[in-house]
Amino acid sequence: MGVSILSIFYLFAAVTYILGLKMLSKPSTARAGNLIAAGGMIIAIFGTIFLYEDHGKKLGNYGWIFSAIAIGIVIGTVTAKKIKMTAMPELVSFFNGMGGACASLISIVEFDYLVRAGNPAETYFSDVAHPGHYLAIIAGTIIGSVSFAGSMIAWGKLNGSIKDIVFKGQHLVNMVVLLLLLGLSIYTYHSPTAQVRILFYSTVALALIYGVFFVMPIGGADMPVVISLLNSFTGVAAACGGFLYNNKAMLTGGILVGAAGTLLTVLMCQAMNRSLVNVLIGNFGGGQSKAVAGGKGPQGSVKEISVSDAAMVMGYSKKVMIVPGYGLAVAQAQHTCHDLEKALDERGVEVKYAIHPVAGRMPGHMNVLLAEADVSYDKLLEMDQANQEFKDTDVVLVLGANDVVNPAAKNDPSSPIYGMPVLEVEQAKTVIVNKRSMKPGYAGIENELFFHPKTSMLFGDAKKVLQELLQELKNA
């Protein structure tokens, strides 16, 4: 009876995952969708704890199980409460890495169980494990380990503790490690059980090494794509665990995460007009791209504008478009930006936000940033829609964005970002760019926009500058 009830719980959980994912597609329902999916996960967890039976035997060990759950809840809650919006990308990467580690550990435990339950040492492991069972184990182990190690490197890069490391022949080394990993996985299955543990854990070690080498050369400008790809890896590894235990809720959740992560990765590559292979081997934003395209920077002079002049130009405009970037997140200025938007609205100025798909350091970073400040989703324009409206815009205010507004993507075939779709802000009547300095963005190249005749630079911390603009508008 317990098994049938548990199956119903798993089915209910799977439905909530699908419904929650659907609701995440709209900001107005995203919060509710997240809660619904989380509720389904809680039902699946507690259903497994109390209803799962193996040959009539329940799980037991409730003290260990609930102690671990309590510790995880405390750590997760405290971390989520204290994390700053600027650190959200690295938190996402860290949590994803933990998911990969869990999926890998599930497969490792299942492997160890098979070895202990197997025949004497002189037999072969293939006599103990069914090919399909071993495939799920080794796939979950390798993919989960790669996701864990790669996510940890991405986490370190995003918080600045790990730098890009690129050396000659690096991709060849990566390929050799991958081939060794796959070859050893096959050899392990056909090995005597006396040595199978050594071979298997050598496979785990190679998977961790490959995860490090896989992400290490990829630069910061491609980190949103990498995070999305690693997220899909974790989903696939979790799905392998669902196969191992015939757990429909785990299988469905893993498939959804893997499919959604893969689709998001493809869409983000399309947004940059690059293939996934080019992202993984091109080092865009990494050490090899730090030189200015063509060996020289854009020619021309840079104009500066004062806060009072910028406020006057914006205050007497009919339409203002704001382009948020990572600099806005660093300054924690999203709330002040929303206040500026409301002040302009009160003066009869139409204000909208132009959002580039890969702005920031994680998928949807700018959407999350502005949602935190209660910016109406109706004011957020996707790149294609924004590009159609720039020509009718009086002022574009660029806040910390760099590579996603660089005209070199359209004009300079020698540029590393050539072909990448960008926000065509130069079509507006006036462009005001707020930056701390003239340093290049994550792609490591100068921005032609800064030297454009329509562009004026407004240097300073985004939050401080926005506060001053707001004050000038109130005093006008």
C-alpha cells in the first residue's frame, strides 16, 4: 500500500515541477511557480523518507536524515538571506556545483553497493552489474563530477579568486583527459572485481580534473553560458540517479533541469551569434582576448557630461531608455535606478529598460536585479524590441554595460565580439554612459561607443551618480 501511495506522491511532485517551470516563464507568476515546485519536492522527500520500502524494510536512520536536512536548511537560509545581488551569479554556480556533487555521490554509493554485494574477487565486475545499470552509474558519476568541479571553478572566477589560465595545447590536453576518462570507464566494467574500485575512483579523479580543465580557460564574458551548461549537466546527472533508483520524481526533475539548461544554453549562444563549440574553445573574454581588436583602439575623443546637464537632458526628454549592466549590480543601485525612473515618470517622461540576454554574469541577471527593485516587467524590453525603439528614443542611459552595447560587434570584423547581436544604443538622439573609468569590459576590448559623436561619459559609481541625478531632477 505504501508503494502505491509513494508512486502517487512522485507523480504529484513531477506535475508540480512541470507546472512550476511553466510559471517561471513569466515574472508575474515566477515566485508562485518556484514555491509550487519546491512544495512538490518537499512532498517527494518526505514521501521517500516515510513510505519507501526495500524488501519490506523502511529507510530508518531518521536521526541522521533529519539532522542533515536541518543543517542544510539553516545553511541555505542564512546564505540566501545574506547574499548580495552582485554575488548571486557565484551563488547560483556554487549551488549548482553542490547538486552535481550530490548526483555523483549517489552513483558512487550505488557502485560501492554493487561491489560489496558482488561475487568473489576473481570474477569480473560485468558479471555483477547489468550494462544498463553500470551505464547509469558511470554517466551520473562522470557528469556529476564534471559539473561539480567546473561549477567550483566558475564560482571562483566570478568572485575573483581564480583567474583564467590558458596555455598552448590546452584543448588537446582536455581532449586527451576526456578520452582517457571514457576509455577507463569502459575498461572498468570489464575488469576483475579485485581491482575495480581503484579503476572506478581513478575515473572519478579524471572527471574532476576534466571539470577543472574544461572551465579554466573560459573567460568571464562567456560565464553565463558556462553556468547554464553546467546546470544542464547537473540535471542529467540527477536523472541518472532517478534511473538507478527507479525514482520518477528524481528522474522527471533531472530531465527538466537538463532540458531547460540545454535549451537556455543554445538560446544564449544564439544571442551572441556563436556556436557552443566556439564558446568552449574560443576563450572569449579570456586571456587570449585581452588585446584590443586589430592591435589599436577606436579613434576619436571622449566627451564628458556633468550630472546637472545629464539630468536636464533626461528631464526634458519624451522617452528615455535605460540599459542596465553589471556595473549597476556592483553598485547595488537598482533601487535608486527605480526611484529615478519614477521621478522621470512624474515629469511625463516615458522610461523603459533595454535588456541584453547575456548582460551580467548569469542568465537573466538583469531581470532578477530589476525585479528586486519592483520594476514593472512591462517596462523591460528584450534586445530585438529595444533595437526597434532606439531610433525614437531621446536619451539612452547606459549603466555599467559595456560589451553588449559595443558597435564593434557590427562594424569591426577583427573584433573578438564581431557578429554578436548588441543593443544598438547609438541610434538614439543622445547616449549617456555611466562607468567608473575607461577600462574595457569583460571581453577585454575598447568600446567604440565611448568615442561616438552622440555619446557623453558620466564617470562615477552608479549608485552615487543616480542619486545625484535624482536630486537634480527633484530640484529642477
